[in-house]
Amino acid sequence: MPTPNVFDFPTENLAVYRPDFIDNVLRTEPAIYVNHLHVAAYLADWAERLDEGRDDDFARALRDVAAHLRQGDFTPDGVLLRPVDG
């Protein structure tokens, strides 16, 4: 079965891509994660259009946020939304 394009992205350039975590996110929060993948694709495309061969901090920031979205970091159990004990 073909998958939607939103799932076609390289994982080797992501800092912490854990397939087991993503499998769990797809079971528990599929709508949120798919939404995040759509946003990530938009941001990555935007960064690519901005970049055009120059080293642009804004484009790099867009790619960084896209990576966090693809890693599931902004999902309810993701590392960026976990409660901090303190």
C-alpha cells in the first residue's frame, strides 16, 4: 500500500528519530502526528526556497523545527512537551 508523501522524508539527518516511538505516536495520536508531518513538510520546503545556496540562520531554524515535528517531539509524550520535574 502506498504511503502519503508526508511520510517520505530522510531520517538519517534527524538527531533522534526513534521508529518505535513514532509507531507508538501513530497508534495513540495519529491525527496530531500527521498534522505535524504536514507542517514539517511546509517548513522544510520554505527553508529550501530561502536557502538557495547561502547559509541562512532563518532557513536553518525552519529545518530544525521541521526535524522536531518529524521526530514527534511536540506530541503529548514527546520530549519537548513532557512535564519537567522541579
